[in-house]
Amino acid sequence: MIRAEELNLNFTKMNGLLPAVVQHHQTGEVLMVGFMNPEAWQTTLRKGLATFWSRERQTLWTKGETSGNVLKVMRIFADCDADTILIAADPVGPTCHTGNPSCFYQEIAFETTAVEAVRD
């Protein structure tokens, strides 16, 4: 385990941002994906609540700051290149703005022989 202050996250690959995948800390369900800049990263560490950079509004936002549906950070992992993080969180209420527990509720139907070969 590495201490957060020792980790040198790579914010340069995506113009100062890095993807942050959030999953439910108990079930492993993927809840959402957001983007962090260094300030969002530091705020997340300081508050213990998942905080992101809004690419649309060009501002920081802590998930649930208006709805109360915060994401309490339980654990954080960095990928092998230190350019993506995974947050294991305890969600308070639904994560998605639609009211769904996860933002990934729309399963996409597809057909391909390549996938069928892999499934066998």
C-alpha cells in the first residue's frame, strides 16, 4: 500500500485530468466515472467524499453536494500507470442523477461472432 502523498498521479495525459472510476465498496458494482484534476484529487483526500472536475461547468463538484447523495470514499486504488484511479465508495442514496443506483443501467444489446467465440 502506498501513501497518497507518495503517489505521483499522472495528470498530463488528458490535459490535466484523469479518469476516476467509482464502484460500490461492498458489491463491486461500477457506479459512475468522473474526471479529477489535482484540486479535485486533493479535495477528495481531504473531505473523504468523491470530488470531481466538471468538464461542462469548468468547476469542482463534490458528488451529492446539492442532492445529499454523496459518495463516501472507503478505499482508493491507482492503476499501473498512475493515470486512472478506482474509488471504492459507500454511496448515500442513488449515484445517478436519474435516480438509478448506478449510472451504468442501460445495457446495450449486440451481436458478433467474435464475442461468441470468446464466450465458448
